[in-house]
Amino acid sequence: MVRRSLALLLACASVVVGAAVVNGAAPAPVAVDRAVAAQRSAVREQLPRRATIIGDSAMAGVRWNGALGGFRGFVADDRLESCRRLVDNSCRGREGRRPLTALAEIMLLPRPAGTEVLIIATGYNDVDVKFPVHSRQVLDAAVAKGYQTIVWITYRENVTYQLPASTEREVSSYRGMNAELRGLDASGAYPQLQLWDLNDYTKFVSDSWFYSDGVHQVRRGSWGIADWISRKMAHISAGPCPMPWGRSYGQEQPCPDPNVVRPTRGYPDIDALYDF
């Protein structure tokens, strides 16, 4: 579809140029180049945005629970791996492999197009005392790579999750890590940064979306979080919601921020929306 659209626009540009030549007014090469570039840009703006999601086991439930189909309305490059860390060597995950750190993953990514989004959804296996340094290292790498929109998903705070045995501590302060992220956001040091507040959005779902550790997702939670990410992507793109909020809601465009409307609407009916 993309290639056909580009081909059609370029063919139109060729017709215009050819007509000008026939009429004795050959266009300047620079003007033609600009016209073609503008047409290509228009096609890109009509395409779904692409988002690379770098996650640990807290987000990998979306893959494990078969909920990748909940990523809708955008092109998802899901890199969801158990035991991933931000900068320190990752631990060995439940699937028997040691994933790349978030920093290494970013450094190996191709340079993004201007509208592409990077979503950081990892950090539960990191210690909070290192987070001020490590979060900046990850952000610096993302900025250097060329991302203009960098999303960091906040951590759930009231949890009982214990860090992997290879970590120097048993627990981490996710409240402190969220505070650090909010300070970074408020500082203006990273204008590319957006915080998506999963901690706030999920504070009333408890065991209906998560296991007892408060971090890992049950099946409904995986679909609910994939749905939330899709709505956030639609919101920042001013596009239509990928799914209705419920039976009483029609097509909404632009899609409202799910964190803003959740207090009055409640949560989307995940079971009914996704047929399970």
C-alpha cells in the first residue's frame, strides 16, 4: 500500500513536470525535488506511526499472554524480554536467554523517521540508587539516535516484586524512580521526553490485571495495557481511538487521553472489546 501510494504521487509529479516541458516551461530541478519531497512527506504523514517498545517481563506479558493484537492503530516493534535491565548486564530470563540492556538495544536500532516513537517500558530489575545516572544514559542514547518522541512508562509503586537474585538488593523504590522521571520531565533537559503514567492508570485494577507481585500481568491485564498504549499512541497522534471505550461510545477522533477520561468513565470493557 505504501509503495503504491508513493508510486501514484511520483507519477502525478512526473505528469506535471512533463506537461510543463511540453508547454515550454521546463521546471527547475530544485523545484521538482522539493515537490517530490513534499509529496513523499504527505504520504508518510498518512501512514500509521511506528513505535519501538523496549520492555522487561512486566511488559512481556503482552507477548506471553497472546495480547500483541491489542497493539492497534500503529506499527509496533515489540522488544519485550524477561529480565532486561537499563544499563547493567541483564539477568537470565524465564525463556533462558539474557536480553540486551535497554541502552544496548537503543544503540543497535536503525535511525528513526521523524514520527517514530521510542517507548521505554523496562526498569523493574534495576536498583533505584543507580536510576538517576542510568535513566539519563538511556535518554542520551535515544536522543543521539534521533528520536523526537521518547516515552517512558512509569512504574507501579505499591508492589511486592522482589529483584532477581543477581541484584545487590531485594527490592527497589519504584516511587523514587518515578519521582526521578518527573524531575527529569520538569527540568526541560529532555524536550523529547513524555511520561505515560501507568501507575496512575492502573491503580484501581489490582489483581484483575496483575499477579500478586503487582508487576506481572494476567491475561486481562496484558490486553488492558496493550489497549492503553494504543489509545496513548492515538492521542499523541490526534488520530481516532483504535477501539471504542465501551458500547455507549462511538468513534472518537481525536482520541482522548485514557488517563484523563478514566476517572469519569472507568476502565474500558476489555473482556467485551477483545472477545475473551
